[in-house]
Amino acid sequence: MLETLFSMKEKICVITGGSRGLGAFMAKGFLEAGAKRVYITARKAEACVAAAKELSQFGECIALPGDVSSPEGLKQLIQELHKREEHIDVLVNNAGTGWGAPFEQFPELGWDKVMDINVKSPFFLTQALTPLLAKKANSKHTSAIINIGSIAGILGNGLDNYSYAVSKSSMHQLTRVLATELAAKHIRVNAIAPGRFYSKMTEFLSSDQAAFDEELLSIPMRRWGEPNDIAGVAIMLASQAGAFITGQIIPVDGGTTLVN
């Protein structure tokens, strides 16, 4: 029963920002769980192609380089997916960015860029790919959208990354709204709110041993997240194991939101 519940067999998946970090962790997990095909996007073409090549040892992984935060890049991705597939089963809205600056100096440019990439682009990509997600979905075999939020969208401390925190809170609410909107099409929409994971965005902290050790004290489980921690939850939400779950925001944070 477990193999059936958590199987990704025959599923066609799309992961934005899939060339590194959380996106690559989830792509690997989907492929190891039997996904038929996983498409990954990233702004840097060379990195995207290299990541797809590396991930292809676990199954078929295809690079679709492009900037999904731009109208042109979004249109190109949508056209390419429609050209290649008659349907998709899983969409992971993972691509994101941040902008750090003190409150008094936080720029409008930083606010707009983060909100556009983290909230606006996922909405319009979901809108455009809904027909492909709905194509083969039914009450017994739903399609799944997984939005990547953050515990920054739950906690009340912006930590000089104000637009990021607000954008992730918006992503959580977008998840609830889309879950209600798309339920009739047999598309489930959930969000994962990660705590600290090793990634490009967090290397400023993981490379500072003193700061790293100090922050561990604020995490009840006293560690950062590892690849299987995010992949496991994503597989659950994308497979039959999550068939009756929609509109939920699931913290994967080692207990951080319990004490902060």
C-alpha cells in the first residue's frame, strides 16, 4: 500500500527554480518516486541544463531555461509545455527571490521585484497551466499544485527582508484562494512553508559558524532542513497520499514556528 500511496509513477511534473536548492531536492525526490518526467526551469540556462543532466540519473529530467518572472519568459515556458505535453500532473511554484535592506532604506525596486517574482508570476503561471493540469484530473486522481511559501510569511519578524516576508504571506493566502477556485477542476493546491534549508539564499548564514550555531538554538530540533525533509512532504502532497488535502500551509521547519 505504501508504494501506491507515495508513488509518482506516470506523473508529469513542472518545477520552477528547479536547478538548485529546494527545487532540485524536490525534482530528485519526484524522480526517485517514479515520476515519468520532470521539467525544471531556471533563469541561468547553463545551470539549468547542468542540473537536468545531473538529475537525469534518477529519471527523465528536462531543462526549460528561462525567466518566468518576465512576461516573455512566462509565455515561452507556457508555449513550450503546451508543445511538449497534452497534460501535466504537478506544478511546483518554487522560483523566488529576496531583497535585504534596513527598514529606513528599503527601496521600492526591491519591493516590486520580490512581489513580482514571488507572487505575481506564480499566479499567472498557474492560470496559464490550469488547462493542462485539469486535462486528465478527476475525483480519484487529482492534479496538484505546490506553492513554496516560508515561515517568514508566518512569523512577525521581517529580518530586513520585508518584501520577502510579505510575499510569502501572500503566497500562503494565494494558496487558499486557488485551492477554493480549482477544487471543482480536481486540482489540489497546497503550500510548504520551509524553515532554514541550505540554499544560495541562506549561505550568508551557513557560512558564518558563530551565527549558524546561535540560530540553531532557536530551532527546537537543533538542525537545518535536509533534502529529504522537503522532498518527502512534496511527494506526499503530489501523490495519492495527499489526495484529500487542499488549501493547507505546512511548515517544514523543525519546530521553529512553535517557539518564535
